Amino acid sequence: MKTLDALVAESPVFAGLSQPYLELIAGCAQNTGFEAGEYLFREGDQADTFYLLRHGRVKLEIQVAGRGALTVETVDAGDVVGWSWLFPPYRWHFDARALDVVRAVAFDGACLRGKCDQDHTLGYELLGRFSPVMLHRLQSTQMQLIDVYGGAA
């Protein structure tokens, strides 16, 4: 069985970080799991966790007035789910629901924010690694909304 340090090191979002930083990050982590259909988090709820998916898929959704849930993106094993833990007021911007059984590493965002406050280089590294994730999710949301509302006059 792999240690949390090894799981963190294998993740594309943390690839290339120094061993001391990998150990700091892993110190805020624990293994977790979700059953198919279970929510990892709901839009508007407190965002103090993010997840590295080890197994399974997670659907990110937004609620669209008059249409219900709209899938923004499906996230696969190896990817991270959640970036709202980085920015006040630390609230989720999407719903995240397991499509099948999910095994993940859960990271305590408050713990990591505290470590980033103590070491600004770590904070800069994490912001740089999560920025592409945020951009991709926002672009996916934009594309889905264009599909939904693009034909409306």
C-alpha cells in the first residue's frame, strides 16, 4: 500500500514539488471514499477540503434556473476536485457528485492555508498549480452555458 506522501508525489498537480513540500502537503491529507451518487460537496457549502481522485469519476454540476443540474465536467482518477478552499469566503461554486465508487485523498484546506501563511513560497507554488485547474473549470462552465443559452435571443 502506498503512503500519502507517495500518492501526493504521483499527482500531476503536485509533480515536481520538493520532498519537504510533499511531506507538508501530505500532513494535511487522509484517505477517503464516496459511494456512487454521494455528494463530495454542494454549491454554497463551506469549502475546507479538496480531493485527489485515486479511483472513480466525479461529476461537477451547477444549478441552472428552470433547467436543474447541468454537468460542467466529469473529473477522472488522477485529477483534483475543488479549488474554492483557496479563496475567501471559502464556499463551493459547484456541486460534486460521485458517478461511481470513488477513492480519494482528502486534503484539509484550512491546514494547507495555514502552512501557506507560514511559507509564502509554498502558497505561490500551490496557487500556480491550482490556477490551471480553475481556468479549465471556468472555461468548461462557460461552454456548457453557451450550449444551454446560446440559441436564446
